[in-house]
Amino acid sequence: MPLVMSNEPRAATAGPMTEAEQAARVQLAAAYRVFDHLGWTEMIFNHITLRVPGPERHFLINPFGLHYREVTASNLVAVDLEGNPVRPSEYPINRAGFVIHSAIHRAVNEAHCVMHTHTTTGMSVACLQSGLAHDSFYGAQLKARVAYHDFEGVTVNPDEQSRLLANVGDKKAVILRNHGLLTWGRTLPEAFMWLWTLQRACDIQITASSAGEMIPISEKVFEQTVQEAGPDEPAVCEAVFASLVRMIEAKDPSYRQ
């Protein structure tokens, strides 16, 4: 099965681009630049996808072959749930990214944004038999809020989608075992905050455990932490992501093109 999917649009194409789609493109392009700034990149691989506002289940995905710092609002590829481009594009898309992301966009009504990374510490935790440790400030916020999906090889087989969805359930933070991290959210900023919290928990776990044994946190404290904190407060999600976009805007506003 080929790694890339065709960039040839089928007969059924999207109508004129709306202001809402253009705004989504700008926001998603900014997210790719934010990931680049944070070092959450893996050459031309991995993906952030965002639903196109409207009745159709179209979503935007990065053009395969470009680094995240090359992604712009105009070169993002709009596809349907079968992977067909709905607007002309000179770029193909990555099959593995489509299989994972389309499964969640199709099945989870609230999943307007899906993010997937291969960071070093994220992949390291994904390779551990015990998975994520919750004995840290960020790990505690994710207690009982992380799903796991076993590695089945490069995700190009549509048959894996049903098993992925069964394992994800309603959890917005997912560890793909032996593979990497994945999150989804009702908005892009929410998906980002879930991923940032999960990534920080992985960073701290790998660093702390290499130095010694982590101090355990009690169940009572876990309950209080999950109740009082977590990556799902809309105003906080929006404020955090907006602060990073301002930084990218000052650094290089070409993502808007």
C-alpha cells in the first residue's frame, strides 16, 4: 500500500471558500509553526488536522513533503473522509496520517482537531511497559484520562480504525504504544492544551526517572488535582494558544499566506 495518497480531486468538490474555512486555514497553519517552534516536528511526518466549518466532514491536513515551517494557510490540503482532495492541490497527503485522523474525525462528533507527534520523550513513554507515570504536576492532571492503543505497524490499514476508536473511547489524550502521542479537542486550542500537558508529563517522567525514583502521589491528591486542574478550560486553552500565535506572528507571519 503506497505511503502517499493522490492529490487529484474527484468530481465532487467543495464550493467557494468561506471566511470560516479561511480562518481555519490560518489557525491551523499557525499551529504547524508553533509545533516547529516547540521542536515537536519529525521531518515531513506527523500531522495536525482541523475540521472545515460547515455541514460536510471535510478536514485540513498538511501537504506531504513540506516541513512544518513551510506550511501556510493556502497550501493546506482539504480532504473528505475518504481521503479525496476537495480542492485542487499540488501536494499529496500521507496515508498513515489520513487513516488515524479520519477515523477520529468521522466517529467523534466533537473532534474538530486531532494532533499527533513523535517527540523523543513522548515516544519513550509510549515504549514503556508501564506507560505514563502520574506522579508529577502534569501527570497528575491526566490521571485516568489517558487512553492506550497497541502498535500494529505503520498505520495504513483501514481495518485498524475500529480498534483505535474502541481504545480511544471518549478520552482526549492517547498514547499510541511504541509509537507516539495523540490528542483531540473540540477546538484547536483545546487539542493543543491536551497535547502540551501530555508532552510535559512525558518530559518530566523521562527526566526525573533517569535521576531516581519518583515520589508517589496519593489517590486523594490525584482526585483533587483532576478536579481543580486540567487541559480542558476553554478560556485557558484559548489564551495559551493565542500567546504562542503572537510569538509566531512576530517571528514569521508567512504562515498566513
